[in-house]
Amino acid sequence: MQSIKVTILGKSYPLRVEEDQAEAMQEIAQYVDQLFREYRAHLKNQPESTAMVLSCLRIAEELHQTRTLLRKAIEEQESRESQITTSEEVLVNIESELLSLVNKKLESVIEQAQKTAK
């Protein structure tokens, strides 16, 4: 674990994060700070908590949209994989039927050759 400090609306917050997540957490904190500042600038007559709540709602909306897109992408990928599996099963069945027909034809040819040889 690594100790870092992030600053949001001028206030420093100490955090402990995984070492490989320190940079990402700094970026996330900067994004949160930016949203808070944007909402505060537009809502000058509102309490700071209103800007924070609206920022949190915006982040939650972005997360929801991202999850929805991810879920849809996963479903589409699973559908494609299912179609591929179905296509592979169809090809295996066709191959099996063709081999069966070829074997029957070979047996017929062999039988005819044996009759001709007698």
C-alpha cells in the first residue's frame, strides 16, 4: 500500500492505495475536484454541498452509462460467440454427413469392383 494525498476544493485528503493505483487515484481526484469547481461556479448562491451532490450524481450517471455500454458489449460478444459455436456445430454435422455419404459411396464402388472381379 502507498500513502498519497489528493486535493479537492482546496482541502487535502490522505489516502492509502495500491501502489499501481496511485496515479489513477490522483487523476480521479482531479476529475472530482474539476466537477465540484464547475458546479460551484454555476451555483454560486447554493451551498457547497449542493455542488457536491450534483457532481456525485453526474459521476453516478457516467458510471451507469458506462456499465450499460459494457453490459451491452458483453451481450453482443456472447451472442457472436454463440453464433460461432452454432456455426461450428453445423459444420461438424455437415462434415459427418459428408463422410457418411463418401463411405457409403466407397462401399458401393468396392462392392461393384468385387462383383466385376468375379
